[in-house]
Amino acid sequence: MKLSYFYSKVLEFGIDKDPRQDKARIAGFPDTAVLYGSGEKEVRKVLVGIDIDTSELLLADKLRSGKGLDLVISHHPQGQAYAGLAQVMRLQIDLLKSLGINEKVASGLLEERINEVERKISPANHMRAVDSAQLLDLPFMCIHTPADNHVWSYLCGLFARSKPDKVSRILDILKSIPEYSLAESRFAGPKLILGSPDRACGKIMVDMTGGTEGSKDVYSKLRKCGIRTLVSMHLGEEHFKKVKDADLNVIVAGHIASDTLGLNLLLDRIEKIHKLSVICCSGFTRYRRI
């Protein structure tokens, strides 16, 4: 398939799994883009990694000269997609609304956090890896929120069907998933960081999408809305200190394993249309469910 078509399917499938109810208003994702390359490029063999920088691009160039390679895919955004990361966070407003938090309150919490993330990102040298791809003439793209939407949707559906009663059961479910099982064998699997395995899990919030972590002041409000267990991709130290006060059970599923699961689910859908040869690097492991 052509790169332009590949990209269009990434957007289509990402919108399909998006937490927002009004999907017709979603035009795209600022943290997902073709960073370098012609839309007419035929894509058959791809190198996929969680993080792609100049070092991985040099590896890709070496692989291309030996066995051929059409496209390099990073999960985490680079270039203009990294610069636009904070704008994706607004989808978290809809996510919080669906859990019972007032829209005005959710917007106020998120706007403050969005501004914080923008201040952190703005000084970065966003285009380093993209410049390297251009010098090497290597087609390069990143797929962030569309993949994260897939892991969010998958885990929400899995918990809804299995109806875990205790926190320990959530851990068992996660560890039965190949991506998390592999991470467990590498001492990076799902961990219960707050609460007890024997506690009732109650209403579960899956926190896997929305660019990056939201407001650290949201947890007490989630508690008031009936949330008792948070299943998160990762949790920063400042967020950890705040969530302790809310008396929630907190499971950190694992950052790289969660990213890998989301990419795999998305690639499965793309490969139903067009088979790809996938080379894995930078923390990504391909598991097919098709």
C-alpha cells in the first residue's frame, strides 16, 4: 500500500477507538504524522520501535542497504508531532466527563496541565530525528494517540467482559496478555503500587490515552464519582503523591508494554488490509492476533 493510504488507515482506526463520543469532529491527531517521505511510497517492510531517534534511523539505513526497508515507524512522537503533543490532551476532557466529572471542572483541570506540558515541550529540539531521516532519505512517521486509543479500548472492553471483583484479578488478567507477560519476565510488568490485592476493585478507570498524564488534582474527584481502581500506563511521582490521598487502588500496567499492545492491535487491523513485513526494535515486540 502507499504511505498516504497507510497513514489514512492509521487515522481512521485511531478515530474508531477514540474515547470521544462525537467522532465526526475528530479530523486527526496532532501527535501522529508522516514526518518525512512521499505519500506515493510503497510500504511493504517497516521498522517499528517505541522510540526512534538518529541512532535507530542509522540502524534502519543499514538494514535497508542489506535487506530492504520502506518505512520507519516510531510510537512516541518526533518533530512537529512532538511539538503538538499537548493538544491531544483535550480528549481527556471527554474521558473525564464519561466518568461523571463536570465538564467545566474537567476543562479547568486539563487546561492547566496542557499549559504545563506545552511549557515543558516548547524548548525541545523537536526536529533532530526528522532532519536525520531527511538526510538519510528514509520515510519516517510516528503513531501515538491512535495506538494508545487501541490499548485503552481493548482493556476497557476486557474488564467489562471479565468483570473482575478483586484487584488481584485485574493483575491476573493483565499478566495473561502476551505484551504484559513478556514485560513481567523482564521485571517491567504490571505492578500494584497502591492498595491491596484483596481489596474490591469497584469501578475501574483505564488511563491509557490522551497524550500524557493529565491533571494531578483529578484523583479526589474521580473518587467522588465512584472510581475505586486506576489502571494506568505510567504514573509520575507528583501524580503518585496526589493519588495516595484519594485512597484508590492503583495498578501501573507498564509503559512500554502498553505502548506495544496498542501498536500491535493497530497493526493487526492494518494487516487485515495489506500484509506487512515488520522488523522490531527499540522496545517493540510484534504479537499478531490475526
